[in-house]
Amino acid sequence: NGGASDAKNLRVKLVLLGDSGVGKSCIVLRFVRGQFDPTSKVTVGASFLSQTIALQDSTTVKFEIWDTAGQERYAALAPLYYRGAAVAVIVYDITSPDSFNKAQYWVKELQKHGSPDIVLALVGNKADLHEKREVPVQEGIEYAEKNGMFFIETSAKTADNINQLFEEIAKRLPRPAP
Ligand code: GDP
Ligand code: MG
């Protein structure tokens, strides 16, 4: 069917948002290629990758992933990427309270300007750096709960919870009628 969504095969636009340096590109690389490259380059503008996963009920979900640049000078472009997105993954770095504040800014932006039925996920990345943690896990949990978001802590470096992140998002997607 030309790649459109049907009851068994969903195609969803997903956008990653968050401060520069929180690990958005590494999360995507880990999910799509199973790799972690500590020398990965800064994203310019945005980049696009896709990955399909199969769920237990034999449906498949093809994620069309827009990985945005976090820098201020690209902020005006963000609506181009989140407009029409079915999913927004908002990422912060658990060692950076600034990045957690920035994540809250993105949540508000998406609540105002995103699709009304958008699935929002809040991700605390770099969970492997627990000795440098500055954002308690409870803060992430509570903020996400208040805002009706799915929450998870991940590590693109160790791969911890990366597949789980996308599987949990897939389970929360609105399904087209069979
Ligand atoms: P982006 O700007 O949000 O796309 O961030 P990048 O994916 O480019 O990552 C920024 C930096 O954080 C890089 O030096 C990565 O190696 C590092 N990084 C990304 N994810 C993790 C992680 O889970 N753990 C650790 N320790 N470092 C990470
Ligand atoms: Mg990047």
C-alpha cells in the first residue's frame, strides 16, 4: 500500500528534541544501527533515519525519525520537524539540570503547537553516568506524570532501555481501525 499505515503496519513520524549534547543522535544511532560512536558529530539542521520494529501482536511499526539539532540558531526550524509528528521524544541529560529545564520548555512548546493526539516521551539519557547524576530520577518521573508523558531513563552508550523506549512508544500509538 505504498508504505502507508494500515491496521497491521503503522508508519509514524517521530521527532527528537532537546538540548545540544544530550545524546539524541546517539540514541538514534543505537536504535537504528546498534552502535555507539563516542566521536559522533554534531547534528547540523536535522537528520533523517528510519527503523521498523515488530511487536508481539505481529504488527509492525516503522519509525520515520527526525533527529534535530539542539542549538538555538535552529530553534526557529523546530516546527518544521514536529508539525505532523505522531511522536515527540524529548531528551535531557541526567547530569545536566539545564538540559532538564530545556526539556520542560520543549514539552510546553509541543503541548501548545504539536498535534493534539501526539505521544510525548520524556527521556533522561546518559543513565550510565550515575556518579555525575544531577537530576534525580524522581524529578523526571513526577514531571512526566504531571504532563501525561511516558518517561524512561536510557543510555545510548550501554544500550540500556533504548529498545524499550521505542517499544513502549509503539504500544502507546493510536491504532487505525482494522
Ligand atoms: P545530541 O546533540 O543531542 O545529538 O548529542 P550527541 O548524540 O551528539 O551526543 C553528545 C555527546 O554525548 C557525545 O560526546 C556522546 O558520545 C555523548 N553521549 C551520548 N549518549 C550518551 C550516553 O548514554 N552516555 C554517555 N556517557 N555519553 C553519551
Ligand atoms: Mg545530534
